[in-house]
Amino acid sequence: MLCRVNNSIARAQKGTIDDLWVNALHPHDMACVTDYFDDYINKTDNKLYKNQFRMRHKDGHWVWILARGRTIVSSEHKLTVGIHLDITQRKKSLALMQYFAGITVS
């Protein structure tokens, strides 16, 4: 399970949900992920948001995430909804296949 947060947890830890989410991002992915999300939020179209990055698991290790979402806009509100999927095993399998594809048998 990822770092699940809600408003009461954020207040207890003296931060916002946004702060907690950014702090859970892998340091090497942080700038790209936040810039990409900010660009998405500021666009006027409501195309699908899709990105891959690493986040800290609640147990402390890093997991690969596939984030997908969409912004819904009405006359009164703008709401972004989405899901984070753990794709760590998929990334490990792909890396293993690429490794073995590079080995030649003599």
C-alpha cells in the first residue's frame, strides 16, 4: 500500500496533502513529475493524465507507479480524479527481459 493520506493526517503532520504527496516522490523523479502534473492541471483541455514515476511505499521501499487521471470541469468546480497503480513487478520483468535479450549464446 502506498502512502495514503487524508486531510486529518496532513494536518497532524503539519502539511498539506500536496506536501505529503510530493515528499513521497523519489528524489530523481520529483521535478519531472511535479512539472508534468502542473502543466496538465493548467491546460484547458481535459485529456487523460498519464505518467510513471517512483513513490515511497508505506513500508519505506520504492515502488513504480502508473498514474492515470482526468480533470473534470464544471461551471463551479475543477476536480482532478485518478488512480495510482503499482507497476513495480512489470518494470522488473521488463528489465529482466531486456537483460536476457542482450545476452548472446556462443
